[in-house]
Amino acid sequence: MIHCGKKNTCAVVAFIFIFVSILFYSWNNPQIQNSITRKIFPPATTSTSAGPLCKGKPAQNVITALKDNKTFIISPYFDNRESKVTRVIGIVHHEDVKQLHCWFCCQPDGKIYVSKAEIDVHSDRFGFPYGAADIVCLEPRNCDPTHVLIHQSPHGNIDQLPRFEIKNRKAETFSVDFTVCISTMFGNYNNILQFIQSMEMYKILGVDKVVIYKNNCSHLMEKVLKFYMEEGIVEVIRWPINSYLKVSSKWHFTQDGTHIGYYGQITALNDCVYRNMQRSKFVVLNDADEIILPLKHPDWKTMMSSLQEQNPGTGIFLFENHIFPKTVSTDMFNISSWNTVPGVNILQHVHREPDRKDIINPRKMIVDPRKVIQTSVHSVLRAYGNSVNVPMDVALIYHCRVPLQGNLPRESLIRDTTLWRYNSSLIMNVNKVLHETILQGQK
């Protein structure tokens, strides 16, 4: 029992007793503890590691489903280009996901700061119910959080939530000039010869890194990917999106019960831009059967230096796509050892389709990733600075695939042998890769 000589002393002692009791109770109740942390304690100072105080379950996969099964988190990225925010690349149901919150873990004491998210579903959803989304949260002013947890509510048990590391927190100097983002590899992909030719052309043109979002491919293709990964040029990101959603191999919705188009290609492209924002001077957004061919320059570095000099302040460069149908071939470069390799020999396809009347050719891009906010496949949706359409006499996209104008006679096609400028180096490099992978052990 406490005896008080003065009323003021009793009041102070009683206040301390009540305050300590509240702290003791809240320490054993996570929901109340988090609420008190948000309302009473100031944000913590910067820390360099997650530490044991950042609770939650560490995310293990590239795609993480939240409990609603209508929100899928890819990765959070620090973005201070306008304000201090965490931008989470994700996939959401465009109607059903109405509210999300970022739970920031502040170090070194592990206090939690909750911020309501802005959910920005990208406009290029093409009718599918699920689309790429930016889940954007303001960060606490006096804390540089290393990790974030995403939840539908500002309240809950933090131990049950997935915890994500916030990437791009530290500024870095560019480690590479050009990174190619290829998304997505699916359908038991087996176009091996054309893939190797594209890879070797990228290297000739100056590419340092190729990032591939792989859903599935053939066993032989796995051997080729392993070779390039060991060489250091390829980074493969597992992309098992069909484990979470019903995917379509088409880009537009056809009322067929699918959830998202083209295996979530747009989400993968946006993730690739942010993933390489601090480490690559340029990011190239194209498919494995596409090569941006310079006509006035020997490689991409000299081409981009010239384009930037002519277009100051421009961060988005769009290149026109041209179809070289794989159904029309020449007898040149019929290399016997290549005939046993699955896929297309692009050196034999040098006839391109003419432009179609009243139809604009789609474009692919080389971008300064630091100027991109949101991208689609053929254009950037939101960006800082200008975009420019690169003239066809400077460069074009060599796209060897099934024809779009299959009824055209051969004489209506345009013979374009720009690719042959690289034939000597390309043949030598492709042979080297084939003999170390597919043709290994053959004489």
C-alpha cells in the first residue's frame, strides 16, 4: 500500500503506475503495441540492417500473394524523385482491391509506422480484371526504413504479415551501360538458335546484362540459360505467375475466364525497370526475337550518344518494329551444324514486310530508367522528360517471326541485309556457345 503525504505526490505516483501498466499490457498485445507506436513514439532513426526487431515473415518468392488473394506483391523500391516514398510493384484486381497500407519497420528499435497506400492501377490493362499496379506509400520523415509489410488494414498482428526488403535504398554508380529486359519466357520456350543469335547480337551491340522473367522453357533451353548465367550476362528471375492467376498468352481480354494478359508481361517490365534503375545507364525493353539494329552506328553506345546529343532532356527512345517473316528465307548462311538446333536462323531471313496502309508500326524502347514512372509494352505511360520516335534511317527493330502479311508474294517484300554486317562475329560467337551447350561432345 502507498501512503501519500501530499496530493501532488499521489497524483504523480498514480500516473506513473498507470503508464507503466499500459506499457506492460501493450508489450504483450501486438495490435495495441503497434497502435501505441504509431500514436506515441516518434519515428526511429536510420538503420542499415533488418535485425531481429523487424517482425513479419520474410518474403521468399518473386510473387507473394496477400491473404485476400487479389493482391500480389512483386517488390518494393525506394523512390525519392518527387517525394520520399516506397513504390511497390504489384498486381491487383482493378475493382476489388480498395485499400492497402504500408507498415514500415524503423530501425534500430523496430518501431512500426503505418502509412495508407495510393493504389495506382496502370491504364494499359487491356480489359483483364487484374493489372499491374503501383502501391505507393509516403515514408516516415525521420526514418529510412529497410523493410515494409503490406496489409489491407492499419491494424493487425505483424507476425503474420510478409516482410519485404525495400530495394534501391542506397544510391549506386552505374555498373553497366545497357540492360535488356525480356519478359516473359513461357510456353515451354524452345526457339534456341534464334535466342542464342539474339544474345550474341546483344553482346556485339554493347549489352552488359539480360534479365529474363522465366515462366517455363524446354530442357535444352535451360542448358543455354545456365551457360549464360555462368558467363555472367544473364539474370533469370523465376516468374510462376500461373501458380497465382489464370494467365492468357494473348495481350487482350477475350472473355475466356483468364485474369491477366501475356503472363503478366507489363508487371515484369515495370519491375525490371525499377530493378535496374540504379545499376544500368539504359534499359532496353524488347522480346527475345527482337533486335534493335543501328543503321548509322556500329553499336548502341555510339547510337545513344548521338541520339542524346540531338535530343537533350529525352529519356525515352522508341524504335519502329519491322517484321522479317521466318517463312521467307535465303540460301545464304545455311550452316549445317545449326540445322540440328531447334529454332530459327535469323541470318537466312533478310526480307521485311512493307508498311501496312493506315497502320502504325508498334515500337519498342531504350529508356533512361530514372526517367520512367510507369511503362507499358510499346510506350511509357508516365515519365519525366521527353520521348522521341527514332527515325528508321537511324535504327529499326529486326523482328523475325511469323508473318503479319502472309499473303504477300516474295517480290513485294523489301530485301534488307543490315544484319549481315555482323555475320562474321555472329557466326563465330554462336558456334562457340552451341559447342559448349547443345552440340557439346559432337564432332
